[in-house]
Amino acid sequence: MNASAPRPSPAHADADELLRAELAELLPPAAVPDLTPERNVALRHAVLRTALASDGAAARPARTGRSRPGLRIGWIAAPVTACALVAGVAVLAPRDAPAESPDRISAGQPASPDAVRILSHAALAAAAAPAPHARPEQYVYIRSLVAHAGRGADGGAAVLPTAHRREVWLSADGSRPGLLREPGAADTELGARLPVYELDHRGATPRKTTAGAAPASVTNPTHAYVATLPTDPETLLRLVREQTRGTGGDADQRAFTAIGTLLAETWAPPKVTAALYEAAGRIPGVTVLPYATDAAGREGVAVARTSHGEQTQWVFDRSTSAFLGERTVLTETTAAGRKGTVLGVSAVLAKAVAAAPGELPEG
């Protein structure tokens, strides 16, 4: 016969409960260990990824000819000020770059934690910015200041001229030629079909025709194409690497340069722009400069990458994290100039929607 322990009476149970309550008041609460820095970084990055890439690696569908009712065609002047939502938020992405095949990535140190932090801030600000709404028949208008150093006939050091105004009109769906306008030069038609001559057979009379337009890509973007880019940073970076292969030089620098061109010369949807910044944070060798200025003289902080003696810098507004412009600087003395010589500088001033090439946006 098994003996069982006697059950405590209700009176004893109440006394035990009272004793435990009194001891709890006398003893300090148990310590709760803090998250490790690595776990904290991973959790913050997961929150950012969920917000910016809620659609996973799926591509955004191209816009159709029907405009959405009630949309306002806006004028966006840089720097973007619609980032109060993320003021004071510091989000760090993982330090390790994603593993890729050796032929797609060059050896180098991962992007610095400070660079990742600045690019994460820029991604958050971009995600909160107004979205561009250009109908297929309209044009994306981008106004900027640019200057590029040139060398004289004697082959001396490069000299950077005064920055000048640059205006570009890009066909939203890529079906019509765009326009480039700079002072002191004739307007240049962009994306026009070039006249060529074809031979139907040997000895035939050349037949005049036009060369077909190159398909849209990362290096030949249209507004409609940019809107379809992946919003997952890793997927986007793989696409950029794939489409910039075979053009020579450092593979990582090609990717960094291509992303910089997309940021400066196109007007992508907020989630795509955010993914571009996050993708750049996964490129090895990206560092931070605490001080830099754009072509308009606006001071900010820069993320940069150096390759073959030249450093490409992206300048960001300190308070809004808005992309201001780019600089290219020699990091070693060459035939083009001494170390520190500025080879190029730009400043993005405005992005808007125009009705036709050569026409300024309303408002």
C-alpha cells in the first residue's frame, strides 16, 4: 500500500502564500540579462528588413498606362525633409557581407559599422519619403549641379571647373527620347534611335534603318524599370553585380558606382531607394568620412569607397539623412593630379514630374 503525502489545508496554503509575498517584498527582483550587442543588432536589422521588404524578394510590377486617381504630382527638393518619423533611430545592419561566388565579389574588408549605420539611416529616411507618381507619357525631371575635371592638351594635372546646372528629362516608360540640357551646349537627345545602314546581302545597296533601343537595365534604367527593382537588399545587390559584370575594374566598385548613379540620376519608389542603400551597406570596403561637401557647398557626412587610387563619396545631410550628391577624389598622386585632387562633384537639387522634355514641372 503506497502512502501519499498529506495535502496542506487551506489555512496552511494561505499562510504559505502570505509568507512568499512578504519575502518577495524584502528580496530584490531577479536580474534580467541584457541582450548581447550582436543579438541587439540582429533584432534591429530584422525590424528594418520587415518594414522595408515586406514583399520579400518579389519585384515590383511595372506601372500601367492608367493613372491612379487623386494622386498629386509632386516636386521634391533635396534634401528630403520627410524623415521626422525616424529621427533619433539608430539601426545597424549585420556586419558580415552576404556570401557570394568568388567571381562576383572582390576580396576586401566588410563595410565599416559606421558606414552601415549611415546607410541604414538613409534607408529609413528614403522609406518615409513621398513616392514618385509619373504616368507613362510623362517625364522624370532631375535638376543638379555638376563639375568634372578636365586635362589640357599638354597632359597636365586635371582642373575642376566651376559647377554648372544640369537638367535631365527621362521618359517615364522609356518609350520616347529624353533630354539633357546644360548651359553653353546644345540640347542633347537621350535614348534616341540612331540611324544605321544594313545590308540584306553581299553587294546589296545599304538600307537605312535605326538601331533598336537597348533593353532597360541597371546601367540603362528607365523610370518604369527602376520601379520594378527588387526591394530585398541581397537580391538587389546580386542583380546589380550580375548586370555590371564584364565592364572591367573592381567588381565591388562597379556595384557601388552603379548604385550611386541610380540614386542620383533616377527617382525610384521609396522601398527601392531604401533597398539600394541597404545593398550598398553589404559591399566590402565602404567606409565613412566625417566631413564632405557637395557641388552646392552643402556640408554633410559621406560614405565612400576607394578603388585604383580614386575614392567615390556619397554625401548625406547630417540631420535628414537625405542624399545630397557625390564627389570623386584622388587618394594617391597620379598623372591626373596630386593626392586630394577633386575629379568630380555633383549636387542633386530637385526631382519632379514634367509633361514633356524641355518643360519645367508645374509649381
